Amino acid sequence: MRSAGLNALEITDTVVVRLGEEVNPLRPLAFKLEGGAEKDQLTYSASEDVKPSRLWSPWQQIDPVELANKGRVVPGKGELACEYAGRVLLFENEEN
């Protein structure tokens, strides 16, 4: 299979089409983090038994939605943090 020029979603869709209904790919789900401060988002866990292994997203502490939609570099807030695929994203407002 040729994957040159395809993004990850296009590659996944191509594989699903070729394999048919035999495959049901799982995609990571985003979920809101609790904890508050920006510096706590990489280490905070709701359970004391679970040690999270999170990294900042490529945007670090910048709201990626504001950057993509409005071209503005706006720092996100720790109380509006989400985790997606082990990466922490901070957002400037609830809507983002």
C-alpha cells in the first residue's frame, strides 16, 4: 500500500476499506482533566494508584484552536485542560 502524502486518518480509512468489516479501529478519546494549575496537568491523577504518563502537546501551553482558527497565540488555562492520546492540551475558553 502506498502511503505517501496521506495523513494518519486517510491511511486508517484506506486500511478499513481494504480489510472490510473485519476491522474496527479504535481512536483515542479526549477527556477533560481536573486539577487546575498548568504545571500540575502532566502529573495530576484522580487515583493515587495510577501514575499518569503525559506530555505536552506540540503546542505546549498555547490554545491550538485559537491558533488554528484565528491565527492568535493565546495561552491556555490549566482549568481548561484535556488529554488526547497521552498529550495535554490547554484551552483559553470552554468553547474551544
